[in-house]
Amino acid sequence: MTAAPQRPGLSTTVEALRLREWLLGPGQATLVLDQFSADDFHLVVDDRADVNVNSKDGRFYLGWFPLGRPGTDGEGWKIAVTGTAKVRGYQMSFDTQTPADVVAAAVTRVLETSQRL
């Protein structure tokens, strides 16, 4: 029994090549910021209109920099969780043009994984 040789090149369908519409632009920062309550977080707006959110235990930080974080190349959002003596923390950054919906999804997941001690 012999197998038919495959033709060289790319094989695809017209449907696979159709363009998609992607969410673009910064959107509404309130989608992110409305997730924080005064009971658990401190919110400070500075003289540049940057917003800084800290958990009351000091281990979570979110910064929103609408005009870009000073000293960076267009960083618009910064999320950081401080580690412990045994486990390192982590941080993530998003560009000023990252849709707030995307940042909100990341923040939602970070907050969902936190636990009160």
C-alpha cells in the first residue's frame, strides 16, 4: 500500500484566512479601578492624575499611568504582588494602549486568587 504524496506548500481554507476584529485602544479605566473597595484597598491619585492602589496589607499594588509611567517606555499599568520569605512575588505591566478590559481580566484573576488570613 502506498500513500499519496502530499503537495508542498500551505494548505488552508478561505474561512481560516478571514480577518478578525480585535479590541484596541485603552477603553475605560473604571473597568479596572471599580474592582477595589475602600474596605480592603487604599487609592491615591497624584498630581499627574496617576492612580495608585495598594492593599491594606501592602502586598498588592496597581498603578495606572494614563500618560505613561515616568521612566518607562509607555507603561500604562503596573500590577505587583509582593512575595513571602519562601515564595517570590511577581509583577506584570501593560502598555498605555492595552484595553482596560484585558487589564481588568488580569486584576480579576489576581484578586480571585487572594485569600484572607
